[in-house]
Amino acid sequence: MKNIILLVLLSITLAVKAAYADYASLLYKASAFESIIALDKDNADKYDELKAASVQLSSVPVSEALPELMSLFERKVITNRLERIGDITITNYAVGYAYKKAFLLTGLTFGFNSYGHIAFPWLTGKGQLMTIPSTMYSFFWWYEGRRYVEQIWNAWYACWQTECGRENPRSLVKKTLADEICGLGYYVFPFLYQNLENDKSLNEIVSMFNEPSHGNWGFKNFSEWYSINSNRFVLPTVETISVAGKRFEISNLPVSKMTLDSMQAWEKAASDFYRSNNISSNYWYNKIQNKNIISEEDIFQAKFAR
């Protein structure tokens, strides 16, 4: 019996390694393809093969691609290397390509709009707790930030319902609220799906997801689409940075030491905040509730004035 169990475990281990190897292989080919697309494809013997790999890589669902890519980073498997393509030799900048891929798969689109944002009530605007661009935030979000999505949604949704319930909802306020929650990408899809049937105001959020700045999803019937595709976005339980740091060397991640140090500061700030505060109390929306006429300057001051 013990031998059978060991054989099963070995088979699973080999299958996992094969999956990672396949994904890594696709990643290198897709990265190489990006390096040659500016060339005359007739002079690149592997053009079609690399193009096919790029298309295949893009078709891997987030639920599979993101965990595998993060595992490759953790084990420091991805490296830049020279590729021979036809008669030419190119440098395959696979690390940079993989970093960009991780950012895209993470699905955050809030840009530099983090300070005063519903997802970052723990930012103080001082030291390491200042504005965070989404390009710098992907790894922290994977290991730590997304653990708070439900709390973020609940705080945001209370504000959204309050605004929509006003006798005269303020269009700029609604647009700002919608823009913020859409900045968290597909992580809010489950909450949209749960509430959309009974709250048609959320169709405005669905429509914003169709805009290029928030993913250009092209939803026609979000509920129908999500009921079919929800499994493509199911991710492992959040590990936290502290736990991940015991499992692998965090410095293996392709970010600077300054970012790694900041990630630890963000972890503590977020954890302390959610353990001791009411998220809504720090949110800009609650500072402008009593104003009937709102300008962009009013919202800016509500977000940034301390």
C-alpha cells in the first residue's frame, strides 16, 4: 500500500513539473515571438511556431497561468537567454516579458490612483505608505492584498448604494466610485454576479469594465458569461507575505529590494488597519456626503487632504 501511495505521489509530482515545464516553454517562445514581430516574418523560420505559442500562452486561464507563473518566479527558473531564429540571434528578455505577463494576469488597472482609493485605506501618504502604481503592486496583491477583497467590496458597495439612493445621485461621484472598484479587475466579478440580479445599478459597473482602461471585456450579458467562465478566475487562497517568506526566498521575485521592503511595510499597515479600523471611516466618499454639488477638486481634497 505504501508503495502505491508513493507511486501516486511521484506521478502527481512529475505531472506538476511537466505542467510547469510546458508553461515555461510556452513563455520562452512567446517572449521570443515578441522579439521578432518587427522583423520580416519570411526571414524567421520559427515565426509561425512562436506565434502559435504566444497565442496558446494567452489562452491559458488565469486560474492556471498565474499560479504557475508565480511558481516560476519563486524558484527563479526564468532567465534571459540568447535564441537562434533562422539566421539571426536575438536576446530573449524573458524575465521582463514574464514580469509584464504577471502584471496583466493580475488584472489590476488602477494606475497610480491608489492613495485615497477604497482598496488602500491604510495608506498614510508618508514614507513607504505613499501612492502605489499597479505595476509595482502585482506581487504584493498576489501574496497579500487580495485577501481583503470582500472587505473592500462591502465598504465600497455601501457607498455605492448610498449614492444611488440619493434623490439626485451625483454623476461625478458615481463615476469615481465605479472607476475605483473596476480598478480591481476580475476580483470583484463574484460580487457583481451575486448582486446584479437584485441591483440593476451595478450594470453601470459592468459597462465600465467594457472600457479599454478597465480591461475592454466586451460583456453583453455579464451574468451569463460569468456563470460559464467563473472557474477561469478561481485562484489559490491568499498565502500572505510572511508565510510565503518561510516557503521560498522572497528576493527571488523580480522586484527591487526597495519594493520588497515596501511590501513588508504594506503588509503590516494593511493588517493593522483591518484589524482595528472601520474601513469606511477613512474613505473619501464619507467626507463629501453632505455636498450636493461636487467638483473634481472636492474629490481630490477628500482623498488627499489629511
